[in-house]
Amino acid sequence: MDGPRRQLTGPPAGAPVGLGHDLQLVSEVEGASALKEPGVFFTPAELRRIASATSPAESLAGGFSAKEALFKALPAAGETWFWTDAELVHDRHGAPRFHARGPLADHLARHRLRVSVSLSHSGGFVSSVVIVTGGTSADPRLPSTLHTFRRTIRRGIRRVLRRVPAQTAGAPQ
């Protein structure tokens, strides 16, 4: 390879880095008073949202489950994170996402990682899935280079396929 080497500090954009899942029985967290202490497991803003929810017990279980799934999905880093470094928020449509802060936010930014979360409530359970993926490329030219590479491959495949007659398997000739 000619020229200077460039080293990415994170995974390629969109590449999966970690997957976490948690299944939580809502009744198990209903009486857990420690979860309701501000700044221990949830931020004060999270606790306000949980308290005002249609079903506070389901929201509490959902937040707990989502954070469990997040910390299962994050690659081992040798760093200390706190439960409150990951604040579960919702957009105007109700879709959940994490707002990272402190050392966790620094880690995600430094390694160019993105976090996606999905929650599902059914039959007294909450299921959470978190996927951690590579964010953006360290080399701003990489996306256009990758696009050019893919386009070249597609053209080559089309040229080859034009020369190969299509045959349906098992069809009479």
C-alpha cells in the first residue's frame, strides 16, 4: 500500500460493535425503592418522567431494562461508568434513545460509537434491545471512497451477469 497509513480510532460507520438484551418482570422492580433514589440509578429528570407516566411501574422497569441492555452491549473498556451517565429520554413520538453524559459520553465520542435502543412491553414484562454501532469515519474521504468502490463492484457484476444466461433451476430446457 503506497502513501501514508491512516488508522481509524473507531469501527467503520454502521458496523455492529455490541448487542445487549434484557428481559425484566415489571413486578420485580415495583417495590425497589433504591431505584427511585435520585442520582443513584436514574437522573432526577428520568424519575420525573417515570412518575408522570401512564404506568409508572412499566416505565421504571423499562428504564432499568434499557440501562442493563446498554451496559451489556458496550464493549469492555476498562473505564468506570455510572448508571446516571446514560439517561433514557424519548423523542416527541415516544421513541426511546440514550443521552450520554460524563465518562460514557467521552468514551462514545472518542470511539465514534452510536447507540440505538428498542423497548417492548407485554404481559407484565419489558424487553430491551440495545445495539452499539460504529458512528462516523475518522477519514472524511472514506464514505465517498466506499461509495465509489461499491459502484465499481456493482458495474462489474452487471457486466458479468449480462454474459451469463439466466437458467431457472429445475425448469425444462
